[in-house]
Amino acid sequence: MRNKIDVCEAFLIRKAKSKKGETLVETLAAILIITLATIILIGSTMGASKINKKVKEADNKFYEQVDKAELKRAENKYAVGQIYIKNDTYSVNITENIDLYGEDKGLTSFD
């Protein structure tokens, strides 16, 4: 057992006297790189969170408009409109009467 302790002590003494190893500058550089990577990760996460919130709000507004349009349709409140399609290449003009359901300023469904 004494032999193992002597070997460990000898190793530690050689390590302490050795000129090889990690310098303070290398340690500070590693800390700086880790810090910058963490800042970038946190910034990306916050940006993704803001985008996700805006998308959820837009989805909610869209589905509110869909609900309003469907309620108007269920109430048979509609207006008559037209769709006009023109194709100059083939000289085709199409006009179709349709029934519009929904709000004046919002999403509208049609038949």
C-alpha cells in the first residue's frame, strides 16, 4: 500500500513542477466561448418564444373569423357576389354568381 502512495505523490510532484498544462489564458478563452454560446442560445430561445406567441395570436384571430363566417352561414345571412376570371392567353372570361357569408371586414366563406 505504501508503494501506491509513493507513486501518487511522485506523480503529483512531477505534475506540479511540469511546465505543461492549461494556462490561465486558455481557461479564460474557454469560459468566454461558453458564455457567448449561452448568450446566443438564450437569445434564440427568447426570439422563438416571441414568434410562437405571435403565431398563436394570429391563429386565434383566424379561427374567430372562421367561426363568425360559419355562424352567418348557419343564420342564412348572405349577400350575392360575383367571381370574375379572365385569361388573356385563351380569351376566356368567366363570371359566376356566388353566395357570400361572413362579416364586411373579415373572413368570408362562399358557396
